Amino acid sequence: MQARRAARELAFILFSQFDKTITNYSKENLDDIILKSVRILSSSANDSLKISLGALIDMKNKVDDYEAEHEINLNRPLEAANIAVPLPMTSEMKDRIDEMIEVAEKALLALEIAEFTTLESQGDVKNYAINIAETFQKNHTSIDDLIKKYSTGWDFERLVKMDKDILRIAISELLYIKETPMKVVVDEALELAKKYSTEDSPSFINGVLAKIIVENGIK
């Protein structure tokens, strides 16, 4: 996993925990919230792994039941062990497998971010997340004004907070930090939206960022 990708997700979780005007937070406050964010990620990963384990156990039970109820085994003596039978890959089983893969991937991602952040050798993750937060602190009025300007037909105060935070992170990178290619920033903003926000969020966020990119001649 790339350190910058981990830093963006950590920054998103950091933003989600702000309960007052961002300019009121000191560097020490941000460090404390980063630590809490890592704990949240670790806890989330633990929960996701438990869900994945439960799904695996449920699937194994279904396979066992399918085997026991197959006509080959129904006709065998009760004391005889079941014979393995061909298992059709039904659409239901495919869906369950897809669910487990998705849960496992999210758990792995959360654990990787936590590991990246806590390892001293990967201090860039924490530092870049804080860089994003401090950049938004310094430019929050201009950044929010851009979101208001291009959120056509939307009341800024009623926008989903997750969408606003994803846009704040992306705009901070695009207009002020300028260390990452535009396409990467946009793609990862959309990935955050797909993971954390609503079904309509990716298209909304993509539309706002596209207008900002054109207006500022970002390539």
C-alpha cells in the first residue's frame, strides 16, 4: 500500500473527528486525533475480520449441509461418513464470496494504514496527513468557497460532511500541496467517496473537482 494513499485515508478520518472550527486545533491536537484515528482503524479492522470470519463459518456450514443432504449421502448408512460431492458454484455462493472478499480487503486496508502510521520508518504517513490538515487550516475559507461555488444547486450547509471532507482533502492537495499528480488525487478522492459516502457522492465529487481543475489549469 502506498504511504500517500494511507495518509489520505488517515486525513479523512482525522477530518471526520473535528468537532469545532478547524483553525482552533494546534499541532498537538492533530497528533492526538491521529492517534485516536489509528485506534479507530484498528478497531474497525478487528470488527471487519470478525464479520468475515462469521461469513466463512456460515459458508462452511452451508457446504456441510449441502453434502449431507445430497442424494448420494442420503442413501448411505447413518453411521457411514459422508462422501464428498461436486459443489455447484451458485450465484448465491458467488455473492457471499464477493462479500467476504470486500470485508477482508477493507480490514486489510485498515490494518495497513494503522501499521504505516505507527511504524517510525513510515512517519511520512502521519506527517502527510497532518500536512493536509494544516494546509486546509490555512486556506479553509478559500477551499470552502470553491466547494460552495461549484456545488451548483446544493446548500453548502446541507452537503454530506463526508463529501465536504473528501473535497477539502483533494482541493488542499491540488491547489496548495501540489506534490501528487492530479489524476491520482482525483482517483483516490473517488475511492474514498465509494468507500465512505453515498452512492451519488463519487459523481458529485468528480464534478466539483473537474470544474476546479479546469478553472485553475491543473494538468
